[in-house]
Amino acid sequence: MADLTADLGFIKLKNPVIPASGTFGYGGEFLQFFDLDLLGAFVMKGVYTDERGGNEPPRIWETPSGLLNSIGLAGPGAEGLTKIIKDVASKTSTPIIVNVCGGTDEEYLEVARILDVMKEVAMLELNISCPNVRAGGSCPAQSSSDTRRVVKLVKENTEKPLIVKLSPNVSDISSIARSAEEAGADAISVVNTFLGLALDIEKRKPVFKNFFAGLSGPAIKPLALKIVWEVANAVSIPVIGIGGIMTGRDVLEFILAGAAAVQTGTVNIVEPTGSVRIISETLELMDELKINNLEEIRGGLKI
Ligand SMILES: Cc1cc2nc3c(=O)[nH]c(=O)nc-3n(C[C@H](O)[C@H](O)[C@H](O)COP(=O)(O)O)c2cc1C
């Protein structure tokens, strides 16, 4: 049987499948469907310092093969999250990743510091892409210098491995990924959602109060694969591929494009046991294609 372990350098995961931030609650919600120990790791919903209510509804809108969301990062705040983390960690030994958000550099740092001291947290994922919070969307991931500054600040003040999650809504993702790497990122995760627009023709208004929303799901998979390939060729730290993954075959495509592991997002919303199915499918396909381990095909695209 194939070896499913995924090597991120700073940690070895039992398999490459990591449910993505915002699509998997805080993990505990999924205990009614399966044992969290089956996962490679999982990422909790993004958190700011203070409790947030999120955006006005609607927050979700189906599109052909995809989903637009404008949640606005609702959540309990960093201190509130520490209790939830302790509770979930007592029910699983799977590594927990916390998605760190901030409206300012200081807030990113404060949230990261609160979570950094928790032994239950394996890694931090710095969400510098935040598509649904500020209309007009000026986030650190939109510029190389802002990315460099905030990643350096958090890295210098925390001990945990730092994954930096980038936005696809930029013109030169490779240079932004390189800035994150130079500033000390331990891994890059790509992509967050693509900005999109849904319109209501009767009302002649945008569907979302925030105007633009974030597109995810199978509709974005080819776009995400392209970005993963570009980023994997631009940096030497591990890349975690995200975008429209629904099957084991999708997982292996992202690994072939250069990802060391993947995150599964929208699939968890439409099929709560989807990530577990994807893990078995990946193993079955590796056996069928006689792939012994993921490193054998990682970045091995023949061109
Ligand atoms: C409802 C929803 C909420 C999300 N919330 C977050 C979040 O809090 N932090 C974050 O970094 N990404 C968030 N994302 C983005 C996902 O983690 C993922 O990057 C994106 O959905 C693309 O993957 P997919 O096509 O497999 O869904 C959210 C996505 C959805 C659909």
C-alpha cells in the first residue's frame, strides 16, 4: 500500500489532506461525522483579537460549480478561541492549525502571540488575504512590501511554524510568495478565494452588501492549480495547494503541480465526510498508478 505521509519539513503529516479555514468550523462540529484523527491536520476558522459578528446576510451564494461567500470573518476572538482549541484538542491528536487574521500589523501580532503559547496549536496560518472584510480589499497579500513587513513581524515574535496564506487576486503572485519566504515564512498556502460579483437583476443590486465576494469550489480549480505551480516554482519552502479539491485525483494533481500537501474547502460544506473520502481515494489512486509516496510525484510535472 502507498505511503500517504506528507512532509512539510517542520512537520510530517499522516496524509496530505487538511480541511481549510472557514469550511470546517473549529473541527469539533465534524466529530459527529468522523474521527478527526483520520485527517492530516485541520485549520480553524480565521480569528481576530475581538469577537466579531461578521457581515450582514446573505453570506453564501451558489454559482455554477462554485460558491461565493462573504462571511466577514465572524468569530469568538482570540481569547475565546483558546477555550475551543483546548476542548477540541482533548478529542484528537491531529495537528491543529489556527488561521490568524488582523486589521493592522499590531492585531496580527497580538492574535499570533495569544495562540503561540498554546501547546495544543501545532502551526499558525497567517491569513493576509482577507477578501471579505474590507470593501476595496487592501490586504497585506496585495503588496510585496506589506507581505514582507507583516510576515517578518509575526515570525520574529512567535515560535510556531508559520504558514502564510496568499490571495490569488494579485498580478504577480510569485514575487509576493518570495517576499513571504524571505521574511521567514515556513510554508505558503495558496489560494484563498477569488473575488467575484453576484447581481440581482430584479433589484438591480449586488447580492452581497459588501459588493464583491469570494469564489471557491471546483470552478476555481484550474486557476488554483496554475497558481500553485507558479508559487512552487518561485519558492523553496513547501506549498500547500488549495482550490476546488473534490477528489483524490485532484489531490494528486496539486502534488504533481508542486504542492507538498493540500487543503480541502468547499467540499466540507457540500459533503461533511468529503475530506475523509478524498483521503481514501488518494490512497486508492496511488496504488492504481503505482505511486509509492507523494515525494515521488511532487513537482514532477513533465513539460
Ligand atoms: C464559507 C467560507 C469561509 C472561509 N473562511 C476563511 C477564513 O476564515 N480564513 C481563510 O484564510 N480562508 C477562508 N476561506 C477560504 C478557504 O479556506 C479556501 O482557501 C477557499 O475556499 C478555496 O478552497 P476551496 O475551493 O476548496 O473551497 C473560506 C471559504 C469559504 C467557502
